[in-house]
Amino acid sequence: MSVKKLLIPLVVIFIMTSCTKQEKKTIAMNPFFEAYNTPFEVPPFDKIQNRHYLPAFNEGIKQHDAEIKIITDSPSAPDFANTIEALDYSGSLLKRVNLVFSNLKEAVTNDSLQEIARTVVPMLSQHEDAVNLNEKLFARVKAVNDQKSSLKLNLEQSRLLEETYKRFVRGGANLSAEKKSS
């Protein structure tokens, strides 16, 4: 069974069991929390309102954290599928919301979107730092990177591994604990 097929049901179960009734009602009314039933799966811009962004970002970060925890808590030895591929597939809600928000904020910005950005940008920065500085996650990424010559990866997989490893290093994962905290 592929990691993607295993992660999706686990994340759905986690979300469903951790939501309160009010959260479930909010999720049900937010277009980011449902499949885009539009031609070519284009975001349903006619349904997206500014009030949908913050709950979607919060939920996206929460889901991404849960997906990262599944990767880091895996008892299996790090390999391309259970670490690099799983990490690449993680955070789909967060990526989806951020893509829509960032593009709209740049194309048709207004005071309301700018105010949301003032709240969201520090949240996203903090979340990205938490991922990049996650020692357990980086140890798994590094372990896969260290064995890359024996993995028989295709070009796309090699590139993904290379870019993932570089992202962590550039994000500070190789820094000493002293430098990470400053």
C-alpha cells in the first residue's frame, strides 16, 4: 500500500475525530474544505469569501502538522516513499489555500486581504520554520539523501530529493542548536 493511500484516510480520521460541532459546521460551509466541483478543478472564486481564509489556513496548518507527525513517528526506516514522497504530498489544504490567497492578494488586493495577510504571513513563517527545523523530520530526510546513490531514483525523484534536502538545509536544519534558537 502506498504512503499516500495510507496518509489520506489517517488524516481524514484525525480531522473528523478532533473537530467540535461548531468546527464541523464551519468546515462544511467553507469552500476550501470541499472538492472543487468546477471545470478543471479551478477554485470556486464565486463562493470564496474573505472570512474563509483564516479558518482554512488554521486547519491547513493543523492538518500539515498531523501529516508531519505521521512521517516522523513512522517506525519504518526512512526511504523515498515514506519520507520524501509523503512530505511532498503533505500540506495539500495549506498549499491550496495559500495559492488562492496569494494570487488574489497580488491581483485584486484590498484592505481586507491585506489585514488577513498581516495575520497569516507570520503564521506561515512560523509554521515553515517549525517544519524546516523539525529535527526528527530532517533526520529522516538526511538519511534518505545520504543513501541517494543506491536508491535507483528516476530524474523526477532525484530532483525532488535534492530540492527537499536543500530546502531543509537552507531553512537552517543543519545549524547548531544555539544558532537555531537565535
